[in-house]
Amino acid sequence: MEFSSFSSSFIFHFNRFRTIANSFLSQYEPLALLIVPLISLLIAHALRSFLNILHDKGLKATILGFLMTSIKLVPGVKSYIDAEKKKVVEKMQSDGKSKREGWQTELPSTGLGTSILEKMREEKRKDVIWQGKCSGTVYIGGNESEGHFSLINEACSMFAHTNPLHMDVFQSVVRFEAEVVAMTAAFLGSKEKTSGGQICGNMTSGGTESILLAVKSARDYMKSKKGITRPEMIIPESGHSAYDKAAQYFNIKLWRVPVNKSFQADVRATRRHINKNTILIVGSAPGYPHGIIDPIEELGHLASSYGVCFHVDLCLGGFVLPFARELGYHIPPCDFSVQGVSSISVDVHKYGLAPKGTSVVLYRNHEIRKHQFVAVTEWSGGLYVSPTMAGSRPGSLIAGAWAAMMSLGKDGYLRNTKALMEGSKSIQKGIEEIAELFVVGRPDMTIVAFGSDVLDIFEVNDIMSSKGWHLNALQRPNSIHICVTLQLVPAVDDFLKDLKESVETVKKNPGPISGGLAPIYGAAGKMPDRGMVQELLVDFMDGTC
């Protein structure tokens, strides 16, 4: 009876609404004919935007983003969040602001001449003691480090005035660049039988530029080959942040897929994301966070079968893995010998022991590399062509890289690799013997990442920092890593001793130390609104320069 009454009431009100609507439409029919399609378009656009966000971020992130946006609309909430965010940023910047007091803000009225060198020496003395206590950062070390520094410094000084943009003037550095590229390609597969043409490349300012150029080349190559105008690329969660930068710079949709249980790129997850707009998939050898090599051969097969480009990030491993393989370590193929690899990035300024600001980007053939270049024909300044992101480039760094490679030779890199691999294995073994810690995955090279199920690993990191160590904090899972360099090889025992002591200190006195970064890393890891974490990072960077 109640349902029947409700049904009759609903029908009555619906008919009444329909009568009013028809009356309105009959009176304002021309206006309705204009408004209805516009409203339909607006609804369709809003729905499409929502579905795009849902597709890009997933249901959980979309709902969370909607909730956070809604919460911020509540009076007073946004101002409270902004105030709290400001406190965190100020805490992060506090040390830097005090250091900037007294910095030069305008030219001296009278030039200081050569006396400025003493002022520079003064400033250099303020740098932290990095010798033997830095993860990565400075890769030159060992007994020969002083002589090697002197060698590359003299090489750089000799060619400080040069610029390979002017190929007709500075033919020496043009040759040096070509030889650095050729020598690097030689131990990354160019001497073997590779299909697809002659391996070629250029020197760049670092791994990030090498990656950016490889992504840009893949985008334009796939546009010319397949007509792709809405490009997408797929990288593992462990892939370097340079790919995010490339995606923003070159307007490419980026898919980050989870890693598998071994912390390697998940081939199945990668395959699921490949579609008609995919231009590029990515693998690392090894990945920066955990020092683990992705399944390059499987990814190469995947790239070949779908006809997409495949970039291998060898920035860290390029001057170690080929030599480690030759020394008998089990290193899976990860260079141009793998079918499907279209480009490789490798840093000479890491384990190549060249001056900072030197990397190489390599391509399987000239057809792909041509899409890296920018040629301008309609400029009043004349005809212009440039191979890399920079126009003018420091020939001094190219000369320094060439000098480093030629002076060390193959025997030098083999000797260094043996020391690095042995040092890394010793650190891994030492960490595994500390009951409160676990090693993340099975490291393949010179990076060992470790976390804890019973301690706050970021508090351990803060204690290590107070002992002079400079390690790298990671997330997913929360952990820290050490990147073993020639500087660190003689300090392995000191590192393990200090790590054991730091673990004991945190066990006895849990809680963040004053001035440490553990609270910030901990808060960032628990913060569900990743957009807010992004804002914190941008605000921090904005205040440091």
C-alpha cells in the first residue's frame, strides 16, 4: 500500500515537471535549442576529463584527489595546510638560509684580479669532508686518484677555450668526442654482430641529458615511422626521475609500472600498458635505487614484437658491467647485443672517471639518431644545426673525458671494477649480518640498498649523517643505499662499524634526532596527497636559489 502511494506521488510530480518543462521550451524554444547542445558538450567534456584522470591515476588516486580538493574548500582548512607546509619547508631550508648570509649579490666595484683564487680556496675549505664517506658523488679514488685528478684538470685546462659547436675551428675536440663515443660503443656491443646499422651517438652534459635526448629521438622517430601524435612511454617504478622530466618537457604521457618481487621491471605489467600510442619502453642496468639489473633481454623481445623503441639506462653501469662480465661475474646481456635495444645512455663522469658533466647517448643506427638533431633553415643568422640540447658546449670536458679513458685503458677499468665489485660484496655481506637490517633484493653491481622491519631506517640514516656519512634515502620500500666508489673501497670496514653502532643507537634511543631529516622523510612517506609532497619539493627548491 505504501509503495503504491509513493509510486502514484512520483508519477504525479514527474508529469507536473514535464508539463512545466514543455511550457518553458515552447516559450523559449530558440534559446533552448542553443543552450541544450552547449550543456551537453560541457557535461561530455567534464565526463571525459574525469575518465582521463581515472585512467591515468586509477580509482584510488582519483577519489583521494577529489577528497583532498574538497577538504581544501572548507573555510580555514587551506590556510591551515599552507601554514603547516610553510613550517616544513622552512625546516628544510633553515640550514641553507644561514649559509647564504653574506653571499655576493652584485659585481665588486673593482675587480679582485688573481687574489680571487685565495677566496675560492677559502670557500672550498667549507665543503664537507667527502673523501671516503660519500655514496656515489665522487667516483675517482684509490692510490692513483691524485695523479688522475691532475691529469684531467690539465686536460680540461688545455682545452678550456674550445667549443665543438664551431666544428671548423676546434677540430681537436670534435675528434675527441667522436673517439669517446666510438670507444664506449665498442664495449657496449658495436664490435659484435648487431642488426640495424652502425651504432652512433654524441656526448652530453650528463645522464639526464642523455635520457632526454633518447626520449626526444624516440618520440620523433616513432612519429615519422608510425604517425604517433599522442606519444606514451612506459618505465618501471625504479626508473630514473629523468624520464618524468622528459615526459614534462616533451609532452609525453608517462606510465610508471610496479616492479616485481625481485625489484626488477615487471615485463607483464609493461606489456599490459603497451598500446597504439606507445613510443618507448625503458629498462635499467642497474636501477639507481637498488643496484638491480632489469630483465633487458625480455624487454628487448617485447619491444621488438610490438615495434617500439627500447632505451637501456646504463648511466651507472656502463663502465662497470662489461668489465665485470669479462672478470667472470654473472652479468646478463644488457647492451646492443640484445635485439630490440634502440638506445643506451652511459655516464663517463661516473665509473668512467671523467670530469663531471660528461655522458654519452648511443643509438643503434643513424636513422634513429637523426631525430635527436635540431636544424633551422629560416633564421636570419644563417643555417643552424645542433646535435644536443646545448648549443655551445665545453670542449674542456670532452677533452677531460677522452684523457681519462685513454689514460686508464681497458686494464685500468678491469682493475677498478674488480675492487668495486669486491667492496660491494663485502658491504652486502656485512649488512646481512646485522639482524635488524635487510638488503633490498639481490644487488648486481655497486649499489646496496637496505631497510629495516624493526627500526626507522631514516633515523639510522640521520645517525650515520652525524658520523659524516652521506647516503641516499629511498622510498617504496623505505630504505637507504650506498653507492660504492673507489673512494669508499678502503673505507668498507669503517662503514660497517659505524652502521652497526648507528643501529644500536636507534634501538636504545628510538626517535628522530634534532636537525635530522627522518621526520620529513617519514611524513612524506605517509602523506596520501602526493600532490602536496610535490608542492613541498617545489617550494623547497624555489627557496634555495
